[in-house]
Amino acid sequence: EADIYQTPRYLVIGTGKKITLECSQTMGHDKMYWYQQDPGMELHLIHYSYGVNSTEKGDLSSESTVSRIRTEHFPLTLESARPSHTSQYLCASSQDGYQPQHFGDGTRLSIL
Amino acid sequence: KNQVEQSPQSLIILEGKNCTLQCNYTVSPFSNLRWYKQDTGRGPVSLTIMTFSENTKSNGRYTATLDADTKQSSLHITASQLSDSASYICVVSDRGSTLGRLYFGRGTQLTVWP
């Protein structure tokens, strides 16, 4: 199994709160990704990074932001959570674009 | 439009039986196709990855096939086990960027009954 960790696994929080979802990998991968997944639906890429100080927006528009200060760490932040942000957020990493992506177990986020 | 379609949407089989899941794609240009297994409440785990020149790849009881001409892939599961109950996701990558953009199917939800 890949060494990529996400915390928290579950989060229920009220509207308007600032949230940071943590993602860390110990494989030294340069590429990291954030996906959003709703039940029964496909994964949608919301952010990705090629390496330290590199971040790009993905295909699905998201009000979240990311940072990549260290290779192993790729946190996602929501400045003001809304019910529409309720979803599962999956973090992944890969050595390059051709190798399988290694996924964390996700954070299931519920905004009340 | 680049798309990945999987069928069936859900499938129930008895333990010990075989099954085949289908994936049709319209992604072009094509780089590779991956099958992932996603257990409930977990992240996807890679089962196989195939490039244009490969038409069969096995991983234990899982065998994936690829027909790049018809843009179809299948995942065959042999002698199913209860632990095979999961969502199986087909993912196709294009060659359009250094990132290798991924197109995800919605998955086939497989349930194995004892």
C-alpha cells in the first residue's frame, strides 16, 4: 500500500468556518493532486501540483485553495465553508504522469 | 468530448463466480488505461495500467484487456471473493499534456454475496 495520509477522515462543521484538510506522502513524489468525489459520481480534479511552490487549478472549479511548501505536504483550505462544499475529498500523488496515482483514504466533509 | 463510460452501473454475483466489467472511452489521444478498486470509505487502489501496445494484463485474479482500436476495455474477475465487493473505476489518460490528464468513469459497484 502507498504511504499517503489524509486527516481528518471525517469532519462535520458549521457554515462559515475555515477548514484545512491535510495530506502528506512519504514517497518523495513530486506530483500531488486533490480530487472531489460525490456518491456514485466520478472523481473530479480540483487542484494539482508539479512540485514545491507549484500549484494549479484542476478541471472542476473550486473555492478551495492549496499550497505546496514542502514536497511531502499538500494541504487544502476552505476559507468559509458552505453546505455546497459537502463532499469527499481525495488526495493523490504520483512519480510521473504515467504511473498509477496513489490515493489517500479521503476526508468526508459535511457542512451544516 | 472525452468521456469514459462504464457498465454495468452495479452488479451482484455469488461468491466463487466470475464476472466481467466493461469500459468504453472516447479519450483521444490515448496514453494509458488504468483500473482501480475502491473499497467503501477508502481511496482507489490501482489494479492494472495498460499502454497502447498492451492488450492483456493480469494481477492475481484480475485480468484487464484493452482493444485500442474499438476503445474498449474489460476487467475480468475470476473466482470472486467477498473482499472483491467494491467500486471498480476505469481511468483513461491522454497524451495532451505532461500531466497526463485523467478521465474517470463513474465506476461499477460490485457486490459479492456468500
